[in-house]
Amino acid sequence: MPTSFHFGLGAARHALLIAGLFASPPAAYASEPVPAPRTAPSSAVRRFSDVTLSPNGDYLAWIGPRGDQAGSKTTDGLVVVDLRHPSQRRVLAIPGAEPGSAHDLTWSRDSRSLAFLGTTRSGAVPALYVATPTAATARLVARLGGAVSRPRFSPDGSQLALLYSSPAEQANGPLDAAPRDTGAIDTRIDRQHLAIVPASGGALRQITAADLYVYEFDWAPDGRQLVLSAAEGSGNNNWWVARLYAVTLSGEVREIARPATQIAQPSWSPDGSSIAYVGGLMSDQGATGGDLWMVPAAGGKPKNLTAGARTSVASFVWKSDSRALIAAAWAGGGSAITEVDAQKGGMRQLWSADEWVTTGSGSWVPTFSAAADGQTVAAVREAFERAPEIWAGPVGNWSQVTRANDGARPAVGKASSLTWQSDSFQVQGWLIHPKDEQPGRTYPLIVEVHGGPAYATGPAWTSAGSQLSTFSNAGYYVLLPNPRGSFGQGESFTRANVKDFGYGDFRDIMLGVDQVLKQFPVDSQRIGITGWSYGGFMTMWAVTQTNRFRAAVAGAGLSNWQSYTGENGISEWMVPYFGATVYQNPAVYARSSPINFITRARTPTLVVVGERDVECPAPQSYEFWRGLQRAGAPTQLVVYANEGHGFNDPAHQRDVGARTLQWFNRYLAAEATP
């Protein structure tokens, strides 16, 4: 159930779908047609991705519009800018591939070459390209069968390492529709390897063993070996138990460490002495948050460099002197960039704001790109009220590079950051106001709980047509809480829901509702709740714990932790949260299962799920729906054909969004009252 789901945002392979959903097929069990929701007009927004700064800080590349003026109709492509002469920007020609297919940009360490992946027009084959920063056209290096991602230059620039799966080894990601289970189930194991391709062109060479699934990697500064985060067995299921390894170019593997935490983003120090990584309680690959750890490259005991921090490190880079690292972090409801002392530990904040800082669309955690010295950074900055644009320069003193979205108007009402006390915690959440809020009126409230649970709702620009904009334009306040278990307030806060799903985190949410009622014109008799994945579980839990909610929509939820264990395809994620398997301690799983409290449920509840969801399988929704019927609660179950945890069919996305709004309108009377 890791994998958050957020309305209006896409989803990476293992990474959260961030905050809500609205992607699905014509309902397999849908009844009457549902009209599309109405949204207020908003200026079109251009998106950027793969923002990548050259190590010398001179060049900046990204995928998207040129961004030198608002309203430009030029086709998106791979843009390269000389930051010494910002007006000099061009879209790189990619022989044999569509410009928009470029992705996974990476610079050589001498800043003389830019590599990336694309898809050929003929045969739709993945291909590797290389260009110089001043070239007009890229050079095709190799056509690569299978699936490839994340190319990285060797220190001398002569080779590129990348992640590779052959066609026979590819498997659906955990967000995708699961293959139908027939035959010998355990024989279908997905694989991903580390492979090498000469930068001048040539055949791909796999260097890791067939039974090792490689998640992430980084080159050693001498170019003779690489560090890996990897695990044996299924890649979908075992990210949570990955270990740190080093592998030579001839394929010899040695274990560096078995960290007690989950690990992400291993990175070799420039002086070759250490490996740094993000470690913590993380419920999704790609949704990274925790402390910054360091371990000797030769092996040894990991050291926590940020113990006790009140933020959650999401990504980082080494500075060239190996004495410090620059990290991007979840900070409350916003983002921060900090410097971490690699020798003594501890963090020094360089910048923080209630905004979202990433390397662009597809980056669902705080990230940036930095020059080798750490002095110059580049990132996409956005907020609820400010459309995304690229900025670059010294941290906190950066300059705006693009103006593709000048004049874009927010698609939602005013956003307020709220904090409230719950037990010993100061909990944060966002409140989105009705788009056309008028003084003297009261409004209904929808509580939208993010997935994860290790994730956080941040202030990302919200496009028209997203669920959040639909609610705001329909006259609802929307509370987006970040309860205990979320990122943004340090590892102790993230771990505070261990063995406690539905208890402390639910108190946090309900106290947030009370805070909204005290401060804003919300009708206490017209409150609803919704969420996807963990948010779907929390919605199911809520209607079995209180009758304060007058309507609920549970998306891809989880009703019975005991039966869930044997039904899902990502079971390893639960052990760090429950402290044992369900077979060892069934009571702790039963304690947090909504189905065990179903006789209390009275709230009208719409239940929606993908037919072939591997993360939160459809039987979990069936089980809850049947229980609601027996309890006498108004309910409807809608199962969407051939969809997984993340819905892909636009018609289904529209249907879920419209159906959800219709459900809330029916029970909450969305029109504001005098």
C-alpha cells in the first residue's frame, strides 16, 4: 500500500502517486453515466522535467519548453542553456526519435558531454544518445532492447552505466495492473541489472549477477567499481530489504553493509573513502525520506549524520571536497535545502520555504541539481499559488531561468498552512479554500488523506481538472493533513505510527478537523473524507471509528491487514511497520484492521478500486463493501477493469473524479449556505 496517490499527478515506477487519484477505466460495475466535473478556467501550464546542471555550473538542460517567454507554442524538447549567456538556448535535435521522448539526462564529470535516453520512431526501441553542450544535434550511441534507465558517465567519460532488464525479465511495476495469476507463480521473477555501454558506441554488457535486482547505483571516483543498492528476488517486493554492495567492472560483488534502515540513493564520496545514503522508514521506492547516513566504502558501521533532525532528507549530493553534502528535505509542509557536515554530522539550513522544489515533473520528492562545488544549484520551484518555473544560482540567491508560465492563474482557492497540537506533536496540514469563497457563508469540508504512509502533501501547483481543483471549484474547503507517519518533521515523527496504524495518526487528523472548525466558516454537519492507498485505508478506518463524517470515498483501500498479507505483491513493506509478520504476531495486524470494527459503520461510503491492483488488491475493497452492506451503511463498490493501483485510462480517471464529486454533493450538499 505504499504508494501514495495524488489527484492530477503522475506516478513513478515504485513511487508514490502523490495524493489522490483520478485515473481509471469505465467502471466494470458502474451504474448510470456520471457527468464530468466542472472546473473554473485556468491558464494552461507548461511542465519541466529532468532539470540537470553541468558539474562546472555553466550549462543547464531540461525536457520541456524553451521557457524564454510565456505562451510560446514551440514543441517541448531537450533544451540546453548556457547560463553565462541565458538568452542562448536551443532545442537539441535527436536523430530518429521524437523530441519529447528524451529522458534521464546526465552530464559527464568534465561537463563536455550530455547523455540521455530516447525512443526511436522506428520500432519504438530505447536508445542512448550523447551530445556536447554546444551541439545542435545529438549522436546515437546504441539501440538497447528491453528496459533501460538512469545512465551515468564513468569518471573518465569513456563509459556509461545504466539499469537494464531484458524483454523476458521485465515485470509490471507495483502501480500497474497485475498479470493474471495462473501457472507456477514463483517462477515469474522480475530482474534489473547493472550494465555498461561504451560512450563511443558499442554493445551493452551486463555486469551484475542474474539473481541480483539492482535498484540504484553510483560510480566510485576511480571508475573501477560502483556502489549498488540491491536485493535478491523480486524487485517489486524487496526494495525494503535492499543492502549496500560494491561491484567491479568484471562483476565481482562484495557486501558493504546491511543497514538497519531502508536505504536509498547510495553515493560515493569524491575522495573515495565513504558511501552516503538516505536511510529511514520509507513506504515506497522513489518516495524517499529519512536521515542522511554514511558508511566507510571498505565496509563498517553506518553513521547517522542527521540524527534528531526536524526535517526528512529526500535527496543529496556530495560537495567536491568530500567534507560536506548538500541535501534537499521535506520541511513541515514545504521544502528546505541544507548543508550536512560529513565529518561531525549536523545540518545547517541554507534555504526553506512553503513551496515545492524538484527537478521537475516526475520528481515526487524535494530534489535539485547541483554543480560539483555545491555553490550553484538548479531546480523547478512551484507552490499552490505559483506555477512551476526553473531557477538557478547560489542556494537562496537563485535567479529565474524560465518564464513559460507567466500569467498562469491558480486553479484552486487560497491555500493556508495550519499547525495544531496532537499529543506531543505539532502536526501540519494544508487547507485549500473554496475557489469563489464569499464572506458570511459556511461551506462543507473534505478531508483528503495522502498515501504512503511515509509521504507528505506539499504545496505543488494544482492544475485545473485535478481532484483538488474540482473540490475547490465546487465550493468545498479541503484539508490535506500530514499526520504522524508523514515526512517533514524528522525520523521520529515518521516512525510514530509504527504498530499504531489508525490510532495516533487518526487522532492527528481529527484534531486537524477541529482546528479548521475553530478558524474557518465550515459547517460541522457537512464533513467528508477521502484518500487513496494508505489514504483509502484511513478512510475505511475513519468510518468505523466515528460518525462525524457524513460521506466517504475510499480509493484502493485496505480493510483487513491479516488477509491483505497473503493477497498483495509487496508484502515486505509491512514488517518494519508492524514489527513482525502477520504469522508471528496476528494481533497487531488485527488491531488496525477496519473490518474488525465494521459493525459501527454508518457513513455513506463509495468504494473504488482497480480490478488488478497488486498493492491494494480488489478483495480488500470487496470485503469492506460487504461489511458496510451488513452494517446498513449506504455504499457502492465500483471496480475498474484492467486497472492497477494507478489508473491509466483517461476515461476511468474522469469517471472516478466525477463519481467522487457526485457522491460528496449528494451527501454534503456542496452549495454554500448563508
